[in-house]
Amino acid sequence: MAEGNYTAGNNTYKVGSKIYACRLGLVEYEGRNVQVVALNTVYIPSPGDQVIGKIEDVNFNGWIVDINSPYKAILRANEALNKPFRQQKDDLTSFLDIGDLILAKVIAFDRTIDPILTIREPGLGKITQGQIVKVSPAKIPRIIGRKASMINMLKRETECKITVGQNGIILISGPSPENERLAILAIEKIAQEAHTSGLTDRIAEMIRREKGVKL
Amino acid sequence: MSGKIRLIDENGLRVDGRRPNELRPIKIEVGVLSNADGSAYIEQGKSKILAAVYGPREVHPRHLALPDRALLRCRYHMAPFSVEERKSPAPSRREIELSKVIREALEPAIFLEKFPRTSIDVFIEVLQADGGTRCAGTTVAALALADAGIPMRDLVVACAAGKVDGVLVLDLNDLEDKEGEADLPVAYMPNLDMISLLQMDGQLTIEEFEQALNLAIEGCKQIYKLQKEALKAKYLAIKEEVETCLQ
């Protein structure tokens, strides 16, 4: 891919002075840095990420959460409740039960431990309304767009509240099912055509056209 | 042994009309299964193989997980209808061995250490067998891995060379494999110039072995180009569709 005085960025590796891509994707050169924007990946948690997960199991002191990643996440009771947790008195299933969806934040993860989540921050917690769309986590930066241009356009055009989880799960809640359907359609189109250029304009046009037909 | 059947005719052509150093026609498609994380399909002559990759995902059973890297599991399986006489669907001795050699051929190409405590599962299903299935299986499994977005040092590509009727030939089919004198499957990573699988069945002199190995590597390089094209084709098709829509 490149040879000489370059540094290997994301999804690349260096042998001697040569840089090779280790994933299928689009190459970006920025100064001396070479990186590959992958077209498909799994979600690898990283502290600070906002994710959407599903409660899979309830333990005596917390929950096991599926966050669409090879690693199961742990949500401890003291990261979920606003008061001190008493094992004898508090029934965890009354807060979150199996199958519930939560919006959470990753607070710790590395190679040796499973990701640990928290919902003790404003805006986080159990999801009570809206629709869920799943895309490849590699497409998330494209859905957000440069300086959030894509996501802001989507919110404006569809009048929906869109919450993006870094793990490829997106929550959409809008004033009507029709608006939500439109947002889902747009997101699926973005994921499908993520590697093409001029996407924001094309999506905006598509939404307007769809709205014109419906209204 | 090969007295009854002539594998090379008077013009120097093989049973299916190929020249000695010619590959069979190859058709590759990537992303054919929507339920798998990555998938690919290959038709190499009359051999037809489907590969699916799942993962990196949680390991079941749990105790198999490795603390420092991902566990690569591979299943090579021949469909009961893939050969002339119905094959029992239970894994045979041969299939278990091929699963192992394919796994070991793919292992050095994958950055397994990036996903500790997970597993990457590769399923190779032979739908129709006409020789060279371990090679085509390796080629197509590497594509399915790349399609699944698993970081790899290089694509692995495999091709066999061998000797039939005293002539060194490339990419043997079933008849040549069974009736010929020798078969030499090679899996190769062209960018790194490394061999990850080398088996030999039959007898070759040292000079013949070296020539056959070089022939197989040349074959691998040809397939490698097709592999890369197939990988890009999945995304180029969408791009072209978009561009024609715009015009």
C-alpha cells in the first residue's frame, strides 16, 4: 500500500518499511499517516463509548448485557441504582429484567476483563420507546458524518430523536411511525452505500422525495 | 496404473482439454449469505464450495477460550450429494484431517491476538467435489474471513500442482488426482511470500518437486488476483448502481 517513511494507522501493519492493509476498506493518506477505513468490523468496546444493549441475565449483584460485541458486558447494581445497593432487600429484576434495552456507557474494558457499563449519567438508562436499527459498527462514523453533519441532517429532516450506539445499534423515536420508518430507511441506505461519496446530499434528497410522496 | 486411461493426449492436452500449466475456470462471489458475518462461494471447474465465517464471537463451551488470542475453529464438510456415491454426512477421517490442515493454513494469516477470549468459526461446505477441494476451500475461507472484517496479514490462496503421465500439471481435477502419479497442494500468502500449507501425495524427484512447487505458486498468484477482484466486486457493484442512478 505504501513504502517508505510512513506510519501505520488504523487497520494497517508494517513489515520493514512497507505498509499493508489488514482489512478490506478505503485507504486514507494524511501527511505521513496511512490508514484504512474498514467496511465491516465487529464492535470492540472502548471506555467512554455510548452503547445500546439488551439485558441477558440477572445476577445477585448486577446484570449481564449483550452489547453486540464478542464480549458480554457487565452492569453492576451500584452503577445502576441511585441509592446504596442492599442485596437482601433490593430486587434487581424490578429495575431491569431480561429482555430490557438500555442506553449505557462503557467505563472500563481491556484485553483481560469484560466491559463494564454504567447508566448513572443523565440521559442513560432503560429505553422505553422508539425503534431499534442494527448496522455494522464500521458504518457508525458514516452515519454520524463529519462534524455530525449526517446525523443532524437526519434529525432535522425526519423530526426524530436519533440515539447512536457505538456498537452499531441505533435508537429512533419520532412523532409518528411514518417519520420513524423514514429514518430507518435512510439509515439502512447509508449503511449500504457507506463507501460512496456525496452521500449526505443524496440521503437528504431521498428523504425529501419520500416525504413529498407521502404528504 | 494409468495404463488404461490416457491423461495427456497426443497434443499434450489434459482430459478436460487444458494445457499442463492452465487453471480451471474460476468463478468467485463474496457475501452470498446474509446470516453469516462473512461468506464466499467458489466454482473452480466442477468443484463448488461455500464458506461461512462467524465471529469473533463468544466461545462455547467457555473453557476452550484462550486468554491471549482468539480460537480459530474450522469445519470442512462434504455434502452427501457432493460426490458420485452418496457420502455419509458424518465427518470422516479425511474431513477431520482437512479441517485441521485448513485451519493451520489460515491461522498464520489472521491477527488472532487482537481478539482474546473469542472464537472465529469457519465453515467450509463442499457442494460438489471434483478434486482440489482443500485448496479451493482454503481460498474461499480466506475470502469469507476478509468479508467478515477480520484483520488479516494477507489473503491465503491455495492451488495444487502434480504429475500425470509424466507431465507436471497445475490445478488437478479428481481424475488426475486419483490416476496421476503425484499431487502437491500448496497454500500461499503472496504479499508475504510465505507458504502455510504444503502436502504431497505420490512420488516426485527433487527437481520435479521444485518445479511443481513453483508451478503451484504461479497458480496461487493467478487465483490471488481473482480473489481480490471478487472482494472488491461486492462494494463496487453498489457504487456503480449509485453512480448510474445519479446520471
